[in-house]
Amino acid sequence: MEEKLTLTTEWDKTFPKSEKVSHSKVTFHNKYGITLAADMYVPKNANQKLPAIAVCGPFGAVKEQAAGLYAQTMAERGFLTIAFDPSYTGESGGQPRYMASPDINTEDFMAAVDFLSLQDNVNPDSIGIIGICGWGGMAINAAALDTRIKATVSSTMYDMTRVNAKGYFDSEDSEDARYEKRKALNAQRITDYKNGSYTLGGGVVDPLPEDAPFFVKDYYDYYKTERGYHPRSLNSNGGWNVIGCQSFMNMPILQYAGEIRNAVLIIHGEKAHSCYFSKDAYQLLKGDNKELMIIPDAVHTDLYDQTDIIPFDKITEFFNENLK
């Protein structure tokens, strides 16, 4: 039985509402019994079964931010879309809150495909997904598992398993460094267990230090200003259960990316600090239906919400070609 969720009825997105699509709230459940909340966008006056796209990300964000912008824009271009909050996040269910898991969050995408496949106005043979930032890696992982996903877009991908295991720019890629990180996390578990709850961490630093690296300033400008702030976003308002995310260290999500047979488009900004994730992921892919698109001069968060930079024409062309 699905968990009963409390869903807001007001338009509380970080982007304006389109008059070209119909919007509604929907829910669906994953195989762990967690009920997920989503915004559904349907082109107005659609009178036939449509190709469909499920959208999620970035890590720590909610469907009212980048995912919703992508979903609404793609609905304007003729697709039925949903933007969903992953498990334990936003309006979706799951306890305890603020958790993340490479398995459960990959399953969230697959559950979205289950849901879309059963909609009367969706062609079940024409379903794609879009993953943004941390969920770009989850999207590729889901595509490696789910043969029903005919086309996958990974936008400004961030490989959370790699960064947890190896550090930023692989700066902690040694057995000793990983041992010390595990040791510290496991010591924290004991302290937290005594206190009755596990530690929250991560999120965007606030206040912003004067000597913060550029990519930290980039995140701050998105999550801590009007541009991308949302009260349910953990990056705007808090942190993750860092102990709950511990398994990211030893579960590489791109292990079988080279076995994806359906189409994949990877998009990244040339000046994004995480561009190496996308470039390396692309090297793992095989087949002539795989593409890498580097956007000149774009930084990481430009592909969250800058509609003049996000290559929606290319994304539309990609899905039109592969969701026939």
C-alpha cells in the first residue's frame, strides 16, 4: 500500500508556469515500498499516446527546481514528462529523511518507468530519462539495468560514487586515504548511535568563505540565492545523512555502462569542475548511438536553469530520434 503523502497544491517552482502544458501532481511507488511524489506535465490538446520522459536531479535538489524546468520544457516540445523527488527527499516518502543510496535512487528511475509504462496516454515502448548532476550518474546506472529505457540524457553529470571513493579530482585515490575516511565515518556512527540520530552533513556552505573555490561559489549562487533557492531543497536548507550515504564509497555506479545498448546523450559545460566525470563516462560507452556534447564556456549550474545555455533543441532532436 502506498504511503500517504501531503502534496502542496500551489505553484511553488523556481520557474514560471507554462500555458502550453497541463500540470498535475502524481504519486507512484518503488520496489522498496517508498511512495514518490512527481509533477506531471502533458502537452495541451494531445490526443494520442505520447513518448514519455522521467526527470530527476540534481543531488539535494527537488522537483520544483531544475528537474521541473527540464520536464516542463520537454512537455512543451511534445513529450509527456514527470519530474520526481527521489526517495527520502522533498515531497516523496521514506524514513529516515535525507538519505541517499546508489541502489534505491537507481530504483527510483526504474519505478518511474513502471509508472509511465501503465499510463493510458503513454507509448510504453517510447520512454526515456533525464538525470541532472548527481542523478546523471544514476540515470546511466538505470539505463545499464533497464532495457525499457530507450534513451538517456545525462546533464552536467556528477559521479557521487567516484567522488566519495576517490575525492574531488581523484585527489584521495589511495587505499590509505579511503581507510582513514572509513575509519572516521565508522567512529562517527558510534557517536551518533549514542546520541540517537545520525549526523547530517554536506549541503552548500553558508556563509560563503572569501577564499571559497569557484565551484563552491557556483553552487552557492544557485542554491542560496533567488536563482535556485527552494525551502525543500537540502542544498538550499540543510544536509544529507552522511552515514546513510556511506555505501557510495564502494558501489561504483558506472561499472556496466559499456553494456548499455540504447541511446545515451551526455551533456556538460566546458568550464564545469565536474566535466571529467562526463568525459570519462562517455569513454565507457559503446556503439554509434552514444554522444558527448560539451557546451563552450558553461559552468556546472548553467545546465541547471539557464535556458539559453541548456541545449533543449539537441535534447529534443535526440529523444525524437530515439523514442520513435
